[in-house]
Amino acid sequence: MSDKIFDSTIGALNTSLNLRSMNQNVISSNIANADTPGFKAKSVDFEQTFREVLGTNDQLPIQSAEDGHIAPQAYDPVFPEIYEETNGVESLDGNTVDRAAEMAKMSENQIMYDSSVEMLKKKLGMLKYTVAEGGGNR
């Protein structure tokens, strides 16, 4: 059994939930402004931000110097880039929101959020089991 109780998985799942929540807010704003003249649809750079936080982009991951040290983990606050969608078709009033596409993004984001919640519940359940059983030190 590992000496680390809280590994980077919990931090990563927490960050995922917060990024998904931010993404849901941006998508909701787009939908709410679908009829606002001149409104430009926005998007969150979720995947790139998540890769950067986890250290899995083009850089080598940070590792601890000694076995007793804990390597850095994914913790908040995280500030993803929110940018204007450039692929949107502009309507006559200058609005670029495609309500159907935004609704599909919202559904996908909600499924991913729910999946992260379930993974976090399972991880915490394993920790609860470990604590209840005495951590295997019998």
C-alpha cells in the first residue's frame, strides 16, 4: 500500500470539476445571449488548461526530489482562457451563438462533470474503506 493517502487524482478531479463548472457558466451565458444583437459566443479552453495544470502538455512532469516528498498536485484556483469563438456564423444582427450547438456542448459538459463526480466519489469511498479497516496495519 502506498504511503500517500491523497494522491494527485483527488486534486485532478477537483480541478476538473471546477473547470467543468466554469465551462457550464460560459455555455449558459452563450445560450442566454442567443438573441442579443452583436453578442459573440465564448468558449473555455478546458483541455489545454487541464493539461497545463496536470503537467501533461509538452513539458516534462515535475517530480519530487526524494521519496518522502510529495510532488506538486493539481490544485485550484485555475484560470482558463475564455475566448471568443471564431468558427461561429454571424447572423444579420452580429450574433454568433448557435443555440443547438451550445445545447449539445452543455449536455456533453454535464456528462463529463457527472463522470468526474462519480470518480471522485469512488476515490473517496476507497479512502473511507482504508481508514475504516485501519489502513491494512494489522
